Amino acid sequence: MLKKACAIALLAATASLQGCVYSSVTIPLDTDLQNTELGDKSGESSIYSVLGLISWGDSGTKAAAENGGISTLTHADQHYFSILGFVFVEQTTIVYGK
């Protein structure tokens, strides 16, 4: 029983460490992907955090649209980048449109 509990604890700890050294993933913020049109323009906006103590920026869709000169949004993605989990984190909203 103790071996089984230790194995489960080790598995849980290993699963939680995925991407703890370096992580760079992009996920869609659209639920209707089969009808997605990216549009002619794209724009980005980001927030940054250091050690979980200091953060700055604006990763809103409005800021991303303004940065790309977009008036009509057609799709959005979210990109997460981190080093050592929380030492440095960047979260970027990427929008597409016309």
C-alpha cells in the first residue's frame, strides 16, 4: 500500500513539473474553429511578470487590436511563455481581423 501511495505521489509531482523550466504554448481563444477567418491584419499585446512580484503591460484584446490597426476582430490566440515557472512570464494576446 505504501509503495502504491509513493508511486502515485511521484507521478503527480512529475506531472506538475511539465514545462517548469521552459514553456512556450499558444492556444486559440475561439470556440467556433471550423468557421475561423484570420483576416488580413494581426496585432499583439503583452503583460510581463518577474518573480511573481512585479508585473506590467496590457494583454487585452482592445490593446492588441489597436496595435494591429484592426477594427473588426475575427480570431484571437493566447501565447504563454515562462522561464523557471514564475521567474519570468510573458502572456500575449494575438488578434486577427480587418
